[in-house]
Amino acid sequence: MNAADKKRLLHEMLYARRFEERCYEAYVERKIGGFLHLYPGQEACCHGVLEAARAGEDHVITGYRDHVHAIKCGADPKEVMAELYGKETGSSKGRGGSMHIFDVKHHFYGGYALVGGPFPLAAGLAKGIKMKGGDEIAICFLGDAANNQGTFHEALNISALWELPVLFVCENNLYGIGTRIDRSTAVTDQYKRVCGYDIPAVQADGQDIEVVFKAAQKAIKHVRSGKGPYFLELMTYRYRGHSMSDSNAYRSKDEEADWSKRDPILILKNRLIKAGDLTEAAYKKLDKKIIDEIENEVIKFAEESPEPVVEELEKYVLAENDPYVHGGPN
């Protein structure tokens, strides 16, 4: 990465942080309903990995902490926010909400509410790529707590057996809702669990975007070269609770303070300042510009967008187009 790349990625991560914080405020204001899972603290994971991928070509899928991944893939932040607001202009026409952001144009395939749901879908995407003879790859983001699901092991096994072009990225934030990983999982280092499927696997610092980027480059090169799947575990930390309904009372203040010292945005910011490529004043100016943009463009768009029309509630249900659902063909 050169200085320009680092400054751009700092902008992207800071934008993601402010976007998520504004989502928090909108939820408190009751502008956003349903479930809401926020990403602050984990920005280097998403941005570092997808920076090493081919934007708009590689296929990306993740769980329900998905807003930032969608935006990094190229989804319009205004459409993402409108989806959270349940508006017709949202990425899923307001029908999906926070956990179901979707953008086919940019090859972002969700946003899934089911824990462990994306694993077999990622393997399916990779199988499709291989059958068509393309050199794209599938990238599946997952949380550490989802790895105790049967789908995790089934997907890894079949991906290795069929040598599928899929990269599994575990964002290990140490908690499954309110349960710390050492209380739920016998082997806490997730990359070690993959050895049973003969898949190359490594663990890296998920708070340093340059470390993530280098690890992702190596992983993606392996997968794209036709050598089969790869597993990358990124050690990270979410600064807010699991969701908006989580009081976050189960974590110690000392633990939170220690991880706040390793904020991915501050790590990159301080590195740029030390190198003479950024000043504190320039950073503050950038921050204000981002906050204003989110408020004056993203939030404004979401609030002014129309509500879905009740009469079209079933319009995007796949079964609507099946003539047999309504008594057979005409």
C-alpha cells in the first residue's frame, strides 16, 4: 500500500464507523426497526480483505452484521440506509432490513439472518464459478460463534473435497452474543479447527488493516490459482453489544479499554501522521466532511424516500411468478 491507498482506506473505514454510529442514533430515534447489528471496531477486517479482492467480480457473502461489507463491495450507502429505514428505495425494497442487505450488481449476496447460513451458500457460489470456468472467487465472512454450526463443517468438507474457489474469513470478535468464546468452544483458535479438512489456515491481527491486507493477498492468490479453499482468521473486537438489544454488561471495562487502544482507525491514522502523510487538522476536517455527507445525503435520502406500497407486498416473492401456485398454468 502506498500513502494514497492508506489515506483512501482511512476515509473508507472512518465513513463506515460514522455510518454505523448514525444507524445507532436512528434506531434510538425509532427510525430503524427490527434487529440491528453494528460493526464498529471490526472495520479493518472487511476493508483489508476486500481491498485485496476484485471489486465487482468476486462474490461476497456474510452474516447479519453486513452493512459495511455491502458498502465496501460498492453498494450505495443511501440505498443501504434506506433499507434500514424500510423504504422502497432500499437495496431490498425495504423488505429485508438490516440483516438482508443485497446487491446483485456488485456481487454482494447478503446479509443472512440464520447463523451459519452463508457457509453452504458460499460453497455453492464457488461451485458455480468453477463450473463456468471463471477465475473469480467466493469470499465468505463469518463470526467465530457460528463455527459450532454443522453447516460450517459440512461446507468446509465439501469445499476441500471439490477444491472450490472459496475464501472463508472468520472475524473472531471473541463473543457469540453475550457468551465468550472460551465458554462455548473447545478450541478457541478457529484456524486450528480447519486442519481436519486439509485446508490452509492462518490467524492474523484483525485490527491492523495492513496486516489484514497482506494476509488476504496471500489467501486470495491461493484460492484464485485453483488450489482450493483457504481459511483466514482475523482477531478483532466489536465496540458495541451484539445487537441493539444487548446491554453489553458481560464484558469488563478493562477488556474494552485494552481493545480501544487498538482501534483500527486510530492505528492507521497514527501511522499516517507519523509518516508525515496526514495531520491531525486534516483528519478532523475529513471526519466532519464524512459526518455532514452522511447526514445531508444518506439520512436525507432515507427519510425522504417513499414507504413500500402495501398492495405490492408480495411483488418480490419468487412464488408469485410460478403459475402452479395459483392453480396451474393459464
